[in-house]
Amino acid sequence: MKNSYFATSLLQWHDKYGRHDLPWQSNMSAYRIWISEIMLQQTQVVTVISYYQRFMKSFPNIESLANADLDQVLHLWTGLGYYARARNLHKAAKLVMSDFAGQFPNDLENVISLPGVGRSTASAILALSDNQHHAILDGNVKRVLSRYFTIEGWYGKKAVEQELWLRAEELTPKQKTAQYTQAIMDLGATICTRTKAKCTECPLHKHCQAYATNTVKQYPTPKPKKSIPVKSTIMLLLRDSNNHVFLQQRPPTGIWGGLWCLPEADCTATRSALLKWSNEQLHFNLKEISFDKPVRHTFSHFHLDITPAYASVINESARIMEQADTVWYNTSKPDTRGLAAPVKKLLEAHNDIITGVTS
């Protein structure tokens, strides 16, 4: 079984059946590929496309991204999740401007040095934009190779990952690296899928060991299951006399870093506890407190059950709103600040209520 068979079969299949009209393929500069690759981390193409198009319209080049306020970047990322990706893009753009004279680096080591860029992402950027000979190992490629060679073990383990990298390097051709890179990603995304793989349509199935042994569903070896903990919080939707809602900006690191969020009360979901907490922590006196049923937001490593608490503020002028990290937010005229996804949903529901729209 020669490596040339793998690459040749894959390239022939891709010429005929691959994806050739994705937004970032119209002009495959390193900058455009970089943005797409970061967005595609942990996120499907169908979700990314509209975000990518809006992002590129606002930030068509590295300079515009570097000069943007982080709020603008996070606003365009709202709903896409894994917000550290957006913060790292912003940091990296500034580094490219300061350390690389505004030119996206074209060697692997320097690309890997950028925040949020690992070996596989850097390899994909350089392979796709400059046809450089680098193997990639994203989730799609790991799945294809795990099945093709029946590689046992969860690929989060170092030894398994090393074997996958070795296979990826052996198979990546020195010619047409860009086409091959896109082809193997497309194969994993459209044919060798996580469930319901279309094996008979796969150009590699004749030599695929998992297909030959009818064990496709067993590969790749799943990550050992752990119980996902559940955490709880109370989010306060505090309204002023204009029905604007009080928001606070999160610190730049951690969950929802840099995003605008509702205050989270560290107390029990009772009227008396909230009155005391608000007075001590926010210096607001509240009235008309009501609770809604909890809503669940799931992160990669825990569930967060959010209990919305609605209240009007009596002494809204008691807090100095000139602070850069607080704002009375007009839900009927949303601005460009970045919002955490569950906060955005709660604010939209609040606006529906005050405008008389039923969900």
C-alpha cells in the first residue's frame, strides 16, 4: 500500500467532489486563511460562513483588525463561542503589525509563535496560502487516519498523537500540498464523518482497514468519559427608568473574558438575599424582583444553570456610570459591544417583554 495511492486517490476525488466555493477560497491569502482556520476550530463550516463574511467585511486586512477595539472583535464573535479565539486573533494581529512589519509571517515557527495558533493550524495556513509542504492534523484528519490505519487509543494521548503525526507527514505529498490539505479536510467533513460515514463513496475505502474489518464506528477511539459538573448562578437584569439594562464588562481573561455580561449574584435565589447582595456589591436598591425558570448554557467542561432575576433599580443615579466597565444598555438599540451568548439571549427576551412582543 503505497503512500502515493492515498494522495492520488484523494486528489482525484477532491477535483470532482470537494468544496471549491467556500468564502475564504476566493482569495487565499495567509490572513484570510488564518481567520477561517481559527473560526473553524471546534466549529462547523456551515456555522462559520456567515461569521466569516461579516468579520472580513469589518476587518479586511491585518491592519484593520489590529487597530480595532476588542469590543468590536468580540461583538462580531458573539454566538460563535470559544471567545479566547477572538481575543487571541486581536493580540496576534497587533503582534504581526509590531513584530513582522504588518506582513503575516511565512515560516512555520513564526506562525506558531502567534497567540492561539498551534502546529496544525500554522501548517494549514502555510499549506493552503503558500503551498508549503506541511502536514496538518485537525479533527477531520485524525478521524480519517485513525480509521484508515485502525490506530487504537484516544488521540489525546501523546503516543497516539505522535503516531497520527507520523502518518500525516508520510502521506502529505510535496507537490499539490495545498490541494491535498483541503482534500483531506473535506473528506473528513463530508464523507468520513463522525457518524454515518459514507464509506462506499470514499475514494480510499478499498485500503481502509476499518472498512475492511467493519469497525469504522470504533474509530477514532473516543475520549474516556467524565461526568460533566453542573454549576449554578443568578444573572440580574436590572432596569433603570428607561428600561435599559445594567451590564458589566468581564476581566480580559477567563470565561467570557472581555465580554459584556449581566451581574452574577453570589447568593441564594431569594428576594431578601438579592436585595442585600445588590446593595453591598452594586450599591443599587431594588424593587419588583422576580425570578424566571433557569436556563442551561453548556461549556466544553461544565453546564451552567442560569436563573434570571428581573428587578427595577430605585437609585439608578447612585452608581457613577462613567466607569469604562459598566453601562446602561439599550436593548432596543443594540450596539457593537461583545456579549456573552446567554446574555444576548436574555437581553433579547427582555426587549421582547418591554416592547410587548411574545416569544
